Amino acid sequence: METSTLLTTDQVASFVARGFLTLEAVVPEAINARAMEQLPGLFRGWLDEFTGVAPGASDGELLSQRPPRSGTTLHDAYAADSPFGAMVRVPAVAGAIRSLVGDRPVVDHHFVHIKTAGDLHAQGLHCDAIIDEGLAFDIQLFWFPHDVAPGEGGTRFVPGSHLRRVNMDDVARYQHLSGEQYFTGPAGTVVIFHQGLWHAGAPNHGTKDRVMGKLRLNPTQPQLRLWDTSDLAARNRGDDHMFARMEPGSVAAALRRSEPWYEPSTHRLETVQRARLWRHLTGDDGFDVDWYLTRTERRAALSTP
Amino acid sequence: MSVRQQVLMLWLASPSLEAHVLGWSFFDGTSGTGPQPATDPPYPTGVAALVDGWRLLQMSPMIPPTSGHEREPSFLKHEFVFERLID
């Protein structure tokens, strides 16, 4: 918003390949402390409204904390001194938002997720909302305003799952996937998810409630070269091929990365999906990884009547 | 207590039971009183589960990709379902 630090090409390429980006301990302690005071109340307010015990008209404090309506411009959605308003104005966070969804995204919704101490329920794996089409994407900010140690309810998530076409909890069957992660990290860490990333609430074996603020943002402009692209041209080759010539530092090298839970055959299809998304983000229709798109496009051009 | 079923699901790296395990789930009809998986993953391959006495119930059919969607990844492809009966 006021000031921001744009993401690098490496960070955006990693986001495209893995579906998440971690901004470790970027939110200052004072904002985290405010969040720990107020976010649980926001959750209780939602719970009351959901269960029909809506806050009374005279309850000014609760009314002032009611969430913004879906579609509200992020800049107008939160007071600068509110927890979410202060968090999205942190330069590193503001820069990441701007780099991924532009400078005028709108709020889809926010929610406060509380995993109480001793709650050992393991939520089924899922992606939020419904099955999605197209290349444009939303982002979801997962803000942990306090330290989360292993086993203390840090969100479970599956790197590289964001481009698989599934609907909501149709993936709940998967209890263990190689390479999955459970968030751990210091207070003030914000993990940004691609909308499609598989995740789940995890058991909290700790002695403190785990609090997490989640904010989903929709882009309102083409997501075209929004990050710091000063180093992009030299690294954006379309002929980087693992069985021919590979260039150290190329974007293709980042997008070629596999995940431990990928079938080798599907890994190649993931590479194709990432290359398509990278073309969308850069406007470079000649970009490719391992020649998968190029060879088929050239053949198709030959066979078109 | 009657005979109860434990179900082990393995997702493998290829359609072969000899392929290595990418993911797994365990559903326990004994509510924890029967033998439990001891390692993560419980077996390195599908064949290793057979060797340990699990019976194969089902494996993913080999379905040709849907035309126009050949390159879209979705669920894990190579799912194997095993059972073990506990008396």
C-alpha cells in the first residue's frame, strides 16, 4: 500500500512451482500483539452471527469489527490500525500482494482460525472454495501472529498441489503425502497460498491456542509482470531442456522442480501447467520448460487444415 | 468381538505394485486395539505390504485421459487398497 517491497523473479517462480511463499517474521511484534488481543474476538463475533446470536445494534465495538463485504477494495477494507489493516500495510506483505494480485485487489473474505490447545482433530485435506478454471488466481494470506512450534497446530499443506484440478475436500482421503509440511515458524510469519493449494487444520498438541488470520484476495487486473522483473529477460528462455541444454539460473530450472509425492509421469504434466501459468504471468507465449508446449504447438500448426 | 477390518491405502509412483510409496492412509476397524502402522510410510512399496500379509482389494483402473484434458493433473493416479482382518 503506502510502501512495499516487490517480490523477485526467484520468489514468483517458486510460487508458481510450489504454490506458496513464506514471509518469515515480517509482521512487527506490536501488530502481532494487537492481533492476539483482537482476532479471537473476531472469531467469536462470527460464531455468534453464524449461530444467530448477532451482535446488537448498541454493541458498537463488535459492529466496528465486522468483516468487510466481499468485493471491498483492500485499501478501503480495514482501518490502518486494525490487525488486518496493519498486517497488509507491512511493506514486505504489501509488496508480495502487489506482486501477485496487483495494487488494487479486493477482499474476498477473511477468517480467524483458532485451533485450541489439546484439540487433536486432524481436518481432512482440502482446497478452499470450489474447483477453479483458468489461469488467473487468488491468493490467501495465512498470518501466524505467535510462534508455532512443531505439533502446535501449524497448518498442514502440500507443496506443489495448487495446479491439480480437485474440488474442495475431495482429497480428504490423503492422510500422509511425502513432502507435505506443517507450518512452524516465528511470530509474524505470513504464508501466501495460491488459491488451489491443498491444506488442512492440524492437531494442536501444545498448551496454547493456535491463532491464525486468513485473508483471501481477488485480483482485479491482469496479473502481468507485477513483480520486480528487472532480471526477467535474461532468465526467461523458452529452450531450456533437461535432455539438451539447461541454463543455470533460468526460470525453467525453478519450474522443473518435482515434489516427493509426485508420480514421475504427472510431474511432467505439472511442468506443463507451470509453464502455462508462467506464460500468463509474463505475457511471453514462447516460454517453455523442457519443450513440452513448444513441440506440440508446432506440430498442431502443421496439421491445421 | 467379531472379526474387524483394517484398511491401508497406498499411492504409488507408477501402476506397478513394485513402485515406491508416495502417500498412505490407514483406517482402523479395531479403534486402535489392533496392530498399528509403525513407520511413515508403513511400507516402501506395494509388494512390501503384500509380503507383510495385507490383501489387495482394489487398484486404480487404467483410464485413458479425457480428450481435451490430457495434461491436467488431478488426484493421485495409482491408488491401491489393502485390507487386513483382525480377530
